[in-house]
Amino acid sequence: MTLIDRINTPGCGCDDAVTHLMTVSDAVEAGLALADPIEEIETVPLQQARGRILAAPILARADMPRFDNSGMDGYALCLDELPQTQVLPVQGESAAGAPTPTLERGTMMRIFTGAPVPIGADTVVMQEHVSRDGKFARITKIPAKGSNIRRAGEDQKTGDVLLDAGVVLEPKHIAICAGAGQGHIPVLRKLRVGVILTGDELCAAGDGLTDGAIWDVNTPMLLALLDDIHADLVAVEHVPDTKSRLLTATVEMSWKVDVIITSGGVSVGDRDHVKPMLQSLGAHVAVSGVAIKPGKPITVSKLANSVVISLPGNPVSAFVTWQVLGRPIAAKIAGQTQNMQPRRHVHARGGVQHKTGRCEYRPASIVGYDPRGLEVVACPPQTRSANLSPLTNADGLILIPGNIEHVPEGDLLEFLPF
């Protein structure tokens, strides 16, 4: 067995490389510090709880199983009463949903999966090991005493904590809630999000392109990412590239939502108005430029009731910075307490070249496993922040530290799955 050190921090190896920019580690920490978790609780039917965040622990309402029951179809008996002939008369049956019957001494009883074990029986023989002849049956393979019986309370006891608060309810958790007898689930209210898109050149995908226009990628991409975290999308606005219109839209939205996502206009050009707008509003800017590639201009701030996550306009930059910074910040505000950046080790297929300075999150695809069972990933030789093709087959992002120029084939890399 190969032991691998745990990944304890989102280290990026850029601490000394780009001194005027925040490291990814510091940016994530600063962004999370702005994120005050939602406290409002609502109760929803179990069938509507998928994707919601649990607001209180789930407790078992009863022992499960509630009674000793059969783990399969077969015959119940008291093993000590089995004669040397291994033949016993069959008396009655025990079926799922029926009351617990009593086994007569010196007999066996037909029993079905999930049915209560008869009083007086201590073993269930699977039907494949029983030869039936009318009212008598012969056991062809004697099991150990107690075989094939699911004992009362072996899965859960009344009052057991089965799920902790902060869990994002997936189908497996829905099953646990149902098995605990919980038909209505306390959840935190949904995260309220507003999206503001800048860029005079943008038009909706599917529309005809005029001179200088490009299709808007970030709006449908961000809406899909927000749907993935089951957020409540309050508003989507596409504003002209003017500071006044951006300011108005941001102020109005800041009182309605928990998170504002802006896209574009976050760099330092003459038509990049996000940072000057935040400054004029007196926003608390915690992150302003990160030593990350792609997505260096990303900015995170607090304005009124909202955390403002300002993503770059280039689609791959926006996608990457959302995965690395935006999503964990949004998850913390939503009340999620489980791992918000589930990373793992992988091996590189082929050497990976990298320009030192900023750490890079490069789209990568899982292409197989090495002899030790670790995933092997492949990635393109470079990533351009406006080129979408590297995302086509990507399963996640590999982290190339900022101080690394070359990753030899087979070396370990950190992998952030989508």
C-alpha cells in the first residue's frame, strides 16, 4: 500500500513568485472570512429536499430494523432442534408486513425476506440449501446458528444522529432521512444570488453576430453553475460598460441577495469599471488580484448584505476562478460545512510545462490509472483564458504550483474535480 501525504491547504507555490498579488491560499481565506452563513431555517417535504443544506441533525425515530427479520427467502428454525436426518416438518409461513408468528417445537417455517423471525427460531436457512417435499423439508447445507437474520436495531437505534447539520442532501442522504422516519426536513433557506454581466460586445447565444459582437458564454455558464449548487437565482442583468449603470445595478441588487456575481470589467482598462465602482461605494475589498492563471484580476468584496464575487470576463478565467474561489465562498454562505474543495492526488501523463510566477489551474481529463491505482490525468500544453476547447473533455483542474517550471511524467499533482 502506498501512503500519500494529505492535502491540508490549497497551497499554490506562488508565495514568493508574484509579490504584488495575493496567493490563492490567502485569497480563499480572505474570501471565506467575508462569508457569513445563512441562518434562516425552513422545513420542506423529503421529496423536495435534494440539494438543500441540512439545518439540524437528523435523528432516528425508531430502531432499525424494528424487529429481527429474515435477510432472505428461506426457512426459519431452532438449529438445536434439527435431527441428524436434517429433516423437519414445515408449519406455516412468515411474510413481510405480517405479525410475528410462533414456531412450534421440532418444526421449521417458510419465511420471506424482511419477514419477522418467528418466536422460537434462531436461524434462517436460505431456500437454495433446502429440499422441500410436501410438508417436510431437508436441509442440504447446515448454516451457523444465527445466520441470515437482521437483528433489531443493528442499523440504527432510536435517537441516533444519522446526519449532521451542514450536509448537502444528496440521494443517499434522502434515503437515510426516509429510513430514519423523517418525512419533513429542516433546511437552510436557499442561497440568493444575483448576476451582473458587463460587455457591450455580448449578445445571446443563437442570435446573429454583428460587427464586433461575440456570443455571451458566461451567462448560461454561470446559470448552470448556480443551478448545480441549487441556488435561488434572484436576478440576472446585462449592463452597458458604464460605471453609473454598473453602480446602480449593484446597489439595487446588494439588498436583495447574499451573493452578487459580476462578470467582466474587473481588470484595469479604461472600460473596466468594477473596481472603481466598488471603491466609490465604500465596499470592503478583501481580494483584489490573485497570483492565479487564468483569472488574475478576480476580486472579492462585501457590500451591504452581499458578498460580491467579481469574475474576469474571459470564459475560462471565469470558470476556473469560480471553481477555486467563488464556489467555496458561496458554499460557506449557504451553510455547507462539508469539504468545499474536494481535492485529491493524481499522476501526470507526459511532462507538463509551465511558466513560473503564478500558479496555474489547468483543465485536465482522467485517462486511466497507474499500477498503484492512482488516477492518471492528461492536460493540454497550455490554456488560453478565452479558448473553451480545453474544457470539452475535462474532469477537473490540476494545480501547477507557481514555482514549478516542469512537472515530469508520473509526478504527483493536486486535482480539483468539477
